[in-house]
Amino acid sequence: MMRLLLTLLCALCCHAAAAQEATSFRRTAHSTMFGIGGARQMDSYLSPLSYRGMQLHLLHETLRQTRLMDSCVSFQTLLQADLAYTHNKPEKANDLGGYVHFDAAWHYRLTGSFQPAVPRRTDSGQSPFSLLLGPQIGATLGGLYNTRNGNNPAQATAELHLSASAAAIYTFRLWRQPVLLRDQIDIPLVGVMFSPAFGQSYYELFTLGNRDHNVCLTTPFNAPSVRNQLTVDLPLRRCTLRFGYLADIRQSHVNDIRRHTYSHAFLIGWVRHLSIERPR
């Protein structure tokens, strides 16, 4: 009987060890942020003047670890919605702009470890600094409406782009509290965008079918743009608060039409962390 019990105990231990080796935990971070700041817009299709005003932002980000390259690759999705109300310098006309941006990025971890969450305790064997680099694909839909124009009062925006994305993450303690600092920069490298020709109306384009090179190739030479997001995560009991700064510079010069949107915003939100058990 004793020999049988020892055999069963050994079998149970081996099964538990095998189960532990066969499973792992996928760490995921979901964040929602609200932003408010200033914006400067110009679209020469609507007006040669620059418009200034306020812009609101809503951002939702998901960051999770993958199995690629021995779990050194993380996958990020970012959904950003912007709403801007601006006016020209004489304050005789206003622009109302709304845009939705969706980006998906794969970041390869060059140094450090995967850090989607604020460390709750100090681990001497874990590097506090992580550097990530990878490709990003994105799309933008939206439009700009000018309240003064009678002809051609609106301009549509539709873009697809491939970007280079880099992120730096640093964890430290401030007044004995763990803090996670993250800075990410995204630079579009190549893409396509919709644009009417200068003086071409949307009636002429879509109703009469008079098309004239309305899908344009974009590069850093004719559409230099950059997006930088700096965030700080602070744990507060059962939740994590996130504060940040967003600088979003988007500009283009295609079909003899100049467009730009310069945004600077303060961000505030929260982060939710999940650990999902998965088989290896």
C-alpha cells in the first residue's frame, strides 16, 4: 500500500510539473484616455488661412505579449478619435474637424523585459529599462468642414500608411511608489491617401466621374508626419492611473493642396491589466 501511495504521489507531482511547463500567462494591458489641448489646422482646398482652436481626443490602447521570437514581440492596437473646433485669425469663419485613427504595431524588444504594468515589487534581476522597435500599419478616416464656404465646404480624409514605431519604457520608484514611464514615437514612411485636385469639386469627382490622380502616394518628402505619446502610470490601490502628453503632427502636400493638423494635448485615463493562462 505504501509503495502504491508513493507511486501515485510521484505521478501527481510529475503531472503538475508538466502542466506548469505546458502553460504560461499572457499579460495584457488595456488603457482608456481622454485628452484636451490646442490644435492648428490648414487645408488650402478650403482656405489658405490657418485655423486655431481646441481639440478633444479619445484614445483606447491594447498591449499584449505574443509568442513570436520567444515572446520578445508585443502587439499593440491604438484607436484614436479627434474632434476639433478652430477659427481663423479674423474670427470670421470656423473649421469643424473629426478624425478616427486606427494603428496596429508589432514591437520587438531589443533590451529589457516586457513591461505592460507598473512593477509592484522590486526585482533585482529585471532591467528597469526596455527599448522596443517595429513596424506599424494604420488608417485614418475623417473630414474637415468650413462654415463659411458655399462651394466645396468640406474636405474628406482617407489614408493608409506604414510607419516605423519605437518605444522606450523605464520603471522606477518615486516616494516609494512604483512608476512606469513610457515614450512612443511613430513616423509614417510610405502610404496612400485620397485627395481631390486643386479646384476639383466633389460633384465633378463622384457624380460626373472626372477623376484626376485622386489616390496619391505619400512619403516623408510630401507628407512629413510624426506622433509622440509620453505617459506616466501610477498605481492607486486596485487601479492604475495614467497621465500623458500627446503631440500629433500630420501634414501633406499632394495635388497642389497643402494640409496640416498640429495637435498638442494633455491626457488622463486609467489602465486595466489582465493575465490570461494559455497553453504553450
